[in-house]
Amino acid sequence: MTTGSVSPRRADTRRNHERILIAAADSLVRSDELSFNAIAKQAEVGVGTVYRHFPTPEALILAVYRREVAHLVDVVPALLEQYTPEQAFRTWTTDHLAHYMMTKRGLANALRTTAVSPGELPAKAFEAMVGAISSLLQANADAGTVRPDLDPETVLRGLGGLFYLDPASDWRGQAAALADLLWQGMRGPGTCHCS
């Protein structure tokens, strides 16, 4: 094996870890209870593998929470590189934040059972999301598509309605409608009205 290469076993371990987190996040969209057996089946790993990665439900819940928040922040630069600022905002809202909010319902209930101090993770998540939305708003203000005086926390609170999306309904359409409504309020006199 050459220096700097990743062993096939280590790469497989990372893939399994990620598949378990994806399956757990998907499970939390529907419920606040985690079944290690169901997660193992969806992730296509043995239940022992799930327990090796996450010895307790609390460890799995915290890992899902951290992964979801990190994704919301980490995806912003790629969206701004790939899309116009307006499209990046809309994609972040409908494809990423909406999914997080639906997962958060199950996570919120599941987190109540963990040993983490109340408010510690939600406060950190809110700060991280304010940072992500600040980047999106700044790119749009620079492009002239939104007012430059927007408060990121206010915009994020306006998007809080995504929390009530029903994963069994047309949640994408509802998320897009909320983004459209908020977008109208974010534009101001003299902003570009291009889509």
C-alpha cells in the first residue's frame, strides 16, 4: 500500500457509516424512534455494524443531527458556484433546508432522550444555519436580487414554516411556495426581478 492511500477496509467503513446515517435520517423523517434493525436493513449492513458505529441510539441521534446541520452549511458554497444566487437560495431552501426540517421533527423528539444539555445543540445549529443563510443573502444582495438590509435571523425564522411540511404530501411544492412568498418580501425597490 502506498503512503496516502486509503485501505479498502477503511473506505468500506466510511461508506457504511454514511449509509447508516442516511438511513437513520430517513427514518427520523417518519418517526422519532430508531430501530437499529430497520436502519441496518435500509443501509444494507448487518445490525452489528450499526452497533459498532453507534453503540447507543443516543450516539446515532447525535451523529444524525450533526451531519444534517453540517450538510446545510457545507452545501452553500457548492450551490453558489453551480447556480445563480437566487437559484442557490431556492435550491438550499427546497432541497436541503426542507429535508432538514422534516428530519428535525423526529430529531427534536429523539434528542429529548439524549444526555446532551438542553439547548446546546439547537443553539449551535441555529448559529450554523444563520451563517449559511448569511452567505446566500450576501450573494443575492451583491447580485441585486434582494434588499441589502435583510437580517439573516429574520429570514431563517420566516423559513421556519418548513418544519410543518408533511413528508407524505407534496412537500417540495409547499417548500417552493413558501420560498416564493418569502422571496417576494426579500426583494425591494430597485432589486433585480429576474429569475
